[in-house]
Amino acid sequence: MTAGTWTTTNLQQIQLFGPGVALAGAVLQTKQASTTSETAVTSSTFGNTGVTAAIAPRSAANLIRANYGGLGRNSNSTNTTLILGLFRGATQIGTSPQLFSGSGAANINLSDEWIDGPNTTSSTTYVIKAASQDNATSVSFPRVGTTA
């Protein structure tokens, strides 16, 4: 480039907000997952609950907000903790799983929310996984007839 010479090849383009350009923090896509099947887990190792959703972010910079709500349950009278976690494929999202306690074969109202930055535009599958804290008592999520 020569000083004082104007060309269009050495310009940086900046896209400003306007028609057709999403504002920062705007919701760009939504997905919903539900199931009518109850998944019981007796292991302290996470098992899939059947509540899954796949999404392909429009930009690698997009964040994914995932939340759920539903009923969980333990199957006997002991106070056993149901452990739920959100996974992107085999990778757990967040620093720790969510723990929910209930006793007496109780139904437990559950809900939580996570934010994830998958850094991709490829289709990404999220799944809620469950585990039983004592590695013996059957816990389930979601309860039959509920959605997540």
C-alpha cells in the first residue's frame, strides 16, 4: 500500500447493529426436549435420562442456556440423593452436579439452569444425566408423565 492511496482492499469492515443484526444477548434459537419415559438409575455413575436436545449454534461465539424442570424420585424410604448433571456429549457442563435429596419414596421438584459456550457451529447434543449418591437406591428422572 502506498501512503495517500485509497483502495477498498485495505479496509476493515465492521457490522453495526441494525435490521437483520441481532443485539448482544438476544435469543437466536430455542429447542425443547421432553419425554414421557421415566429413567431409573441405581449407580453413582451418571446415566442418560432420555432428555436430550441438539442445537447448531449460528456462531462459535454463541452461548447456550439450558434449563430443566420436572419431578425426580427415589424408590425407597431412605434419604437418598438424586444427582443430576447437564452434559454436552460426554463433557459435563458446570463445575459440579446438582444434588437433590428426598426421603420416603418422595417426589422432588427439580429445576436448574446452566450456561455453556460450546465454541462451535456444529450440531451439539445436550443431555441430562442422573446418578444415585449411594450407588444402590433407585432414583429416577423425570417422573412418568412429567416433562423436562
